[in-house]
Amino acid sequence: MAEAMELKIYSKEDRLKVAAILIDNGYTVSQGKRQRTPTGKTLDYFLKVTEDGDNADTSK
């Protein structure tokens, strides 16, 4: 399996749209979140994307 990439996307709606496009094109996608700073309350949301040759490319 290839190396994973993280895409920071702040809007939930945008994350879902981008995830749908990536999944349709054969990528494995998961969502994650982490604190922006160790003591802060602000969270960063991201998509973790991995190219996976076993997934179907349904964009065709």
C-alpha cells in the first residue's frame, strides 16, 4: 500500500465532497481530527488519503 497523505479541509461539507470524489477514483479515505496545539481547544480536521490498487476506479 502507498504512503498516506493528509488533506486539511475545514468545512465538513467540503470534506465529504472531496472524500466522495477520491473514493470514486479508487482511493482509500478516512477522516481524522487532532488538537491544533497541545493546550488549545481548536481542532484541525483532515482526510487521510491512500492510493490503493485493490480499490475499484468507478469514475469511468
